Amino acid sequence: MTTSAKTFTRWCRTCGWKGTYDTAGRADYAKRKHSCEKHLRKNASRERAAAREATVDRTPKPCLHKIADHHHGTRAAYVLDRCRCLPCAKANAQAETDRERQKAYGRYDKFVDANPVRAHIIALGEQGMGLKRVARAAGVSNGSLSKLMWGVYAPRTGPSRGCAGAGDLVRGPSKRVLRTTAEKVLAVQLELADGAKVDATGTTRRIRALVALGWSQSKLAARLGIQRSNFHLGSGTRPQVRTITAKAVAALYDELSMTIPPAETHRDKISVSRARRYAKDRGWLPPLALDDELLDDPTYKPGSLLPDVDDTGLDEAAIYRRTHGDRSVRLTKDEKAELVRRWTEAGRSLAELERVTGLNSHRYQQEAS
């Protein structure tokens, strides 16, 4: 059987102070040391706080913003929706406490300069990426970026309401921005909508390179899902193309740029021959003569990467294709001899040479040497 510990209670008839302790000595000492004035002041403060609390509407307020969806129990709902329910008030008090603590420690860096963020958004806009698309990619609201770029305008009433530029400027573009917002926006890479227009230089070069490799424009159009009568991507007459088209051509180029077109049937051989002749007559270069990283650069000159043409007039592209098993390529006598010479210098067997290229190695070995 257990017994409860004995307690000793003391109280003050003047101010109403009351204390309970485990020993009589502690209870007497606490009664002697207490301050009636301090106790009365504390009670008055509590009464005032209770009076203020009674006047506060703690009913949860809904979020009335058009796009944002603020949740209860957050500082955003407390500040923006003016909700004073207990969870929102507690979240706001906690956030304020954390802010004051960080300031006291000298580690409060919640805001950063807005100029780099604004410059990044402008650069993306110059390339065709709109502000709403940047906001969606960064995971921030449109309004925060709008204030960052243009500031806050007061709505205009009357007949001109809703017109572009309507309203008076209330606050200029933000000078500072939240660090988290800045990190999210600066991490956004260029991502254009499918219908946005981009420069057609890279698309044209890729189509021309595939034609020079032997892929007919009819086959390329079929792979891209475009009617042949509407396929003019290789002509270079259009300065811009849609983003979805540019992406499709880039993916097709990555797939076929190192693949020799099939030439098993008679029709396939004719198609390959005509495509290569068509490209050669117009000076179109195959993929091996191009730098893939510079295809989209309008200032890039593909001819600068080609080797200097010597007096022999060797067709490097033809030699390369024949070396990699494309027997449909016709080589001159000098080109065949050069192919054999390079093959032997690489230390590869002559039996493999005949199997891959179809050339009689003994016939050109003497000339190659």
C-alpha cells in the first residue's frame, strides 16, 4: 500500500498568491519572498490578454485567392488570408520566433538580391519562354514573379478597366526576393512550349545531313509524320519552326546520324543514290562533317571543320562509309588505294578488309604501299 507525499500550502490574503511545496520550510520561504505588486501586475496582464483573446475571431477563414490554395496551420494563411484560427496563429508565432532567433545569431539571410533572378527570367523570355511557364517550371506563383518583374499596379475602374497597362504603379519591381524563390527560378532551364517558334538553323542542318548520308526526304517525312508535299525542312526557306518539330528532328538525327540507310532492294538503292546526289549537288554535308554541339548556332560554319582538300580530291565521306560497310558507295581508284593504306596502317587484317568493304586487297595493296 502506497501513501501520497505530504504537501504544504501557503497563501497571501493581500494579493491572492498561493503556493504548494513538498516541505514546510520551502513553503514559508516562498511566501516571504513573493511580491504582492508583481503578482497583482501579472494577474492584470493575464486579464488584459484574456480580454484581447475574447475580441479575436478564431473562426477559420477560407482562402479566396484565385490560384493559390493556402492551408490552415501556415504563416501564409495567417498573413495573406488573415485567418486567426489557433493553428494559423501558432504557425505565425513560430515563424516569428525563428526569425528573431536567426537575427540574434546573425544568420538571417532569408532575402537575396533580385537582379540576378530578374536577369535570368529576361534571358529565358528572349529565347521564347514565357513568364507563366517559368513560374510553373520553378513551382512558384505567377504573382510573385509578376511583382518581381513589374511591381504592383492598382486596378483601374471604369471603361478602360482590363486594358493593357491599366492602373497606377503602387510599388516598383522587387529589390529583394526570397532565397528559396531565387534558387528555384535560377534552376529553371529553357523549356519551350510545343507551339513556340525557334530558329530553324539546327533543324535544317540536321535534315540536310541525313539526306547527304543517303536518307531520302520521303523516308524522313514518313518518320516525322509529315506529308511529303508539306516537307520543306531541308530547303531552308523558313527562318523558324515549331519547338515540337525541332525536337522531333533532333531525336531523329540522333537515331539515324550514324546509321547507313538500307539498300537491299533495287528501289532502296535508287533512293539512296538519288538522295546523296541531290545533297552533293547542293553542297550539303553529312553528319561526320558537322559538329553536333554547334548545329543550332547560326554563326557556326560547318565547312570550317572539313579537312583541307588536297590535289588528290579524295571524298572523305565516301571512304568513311565504305570503311564501315556501305558497299553502295562508289570509290575512285585513288580512294580505294587510300582506304587500303589506312586499313593496313591501323593493323587490321586484309581478310577483314575484303569481308567489310568488298575490295580485293591484293589489287590495291601495291598502290597503297
